[in-house]
Amino acid sequence: HLLDEVSIIIDATNPSIVLDYGCGKGALVSALQKMYPRIAFFGYDPAIPGRDTLPVQKADLVINTDVLEHIPEDELPEVVEQISSISQHVFFSLHHGKAAAVLENGENAHCTVQPQSWYLDLFHRYFSEDCTTLPADRDIESGVCTFRLPEAARARYEILISEKRK
């Protein structure tokens, strides 16, 4: 559901190599590859057999959508550090509430529930540029780019979100 948002980030950054870190079954990577055939897209998800080996060590852009809330809070610094070593240009889509899904052990699927400001503090430890905060189509979500997103791209993003909220 983040195809339009990620497309704005791709258009603004013009990457050659993009890694979807936490790609699940790879639906977003497949859709993006069709839209941008000249860009090399890779998917990585340690929880998915066949996608559980990091396919690239460096990328121009990393996308990380609806992932961090599934990682235990004490493991997040290591994960964010690994992401930052792959690229300093990352688009994070964050969820700030409990999930509808409950795991087999009875725990909520979102084991880390923190506000955007908490994530920004974490990101500032590993990314050198000023982060750009972005709205989402639901109040319980937000976006963060670990770099200064050009104003025109930010404006396009905000228009997109306002249309989705209608």
C-alpha cells in the first residue's frame, strides 16, 4: 500500500540500487521493478526463507516499510545500525500502535510501540543528515527519511497523503 509514497522518494533520489529491507514476500519490490526497470531492486527479509541472506552490502536507497515495530526494542539499535551501513538514505514507514494480529504465543505482532520522536532519537545515532519527517494516511503511522528530502518531493508526498485521507 506504500507504492505511491515510495515512488515519490525514488523519484527524488534517483537511485541505481534499492534494497527493501524487510520485504516480506517481495510484492513492493516486484511492483517497483515494473515501474522502474532501470533500477536494480533487491529484497531482504530475515524471516522469509529464500530472502534471508542480505543480497547487497551497499545501496543508494533502502526502504523499510512496516518492519521496525515487529523487532524487539532491545534489538532495534543493531538493526538500524546495519541498515545505516548499507545506505545513509533510508525511507522508514513506521507504525506507532498495537497490531490487529496476535502471534501464536499470544503476544501482539507489534512488539515495539513507540512514537515518531523515539525513532528519530534512534536514527540520529546512525544517520548523519537531518531527518525529514513525513505524515501518513493514518494518524497511528508516520514516515521518516534519514536525509533532507527536497521540498518539491515533500510537497508531492503531503498532497498524496491528504488525498488518501479523504
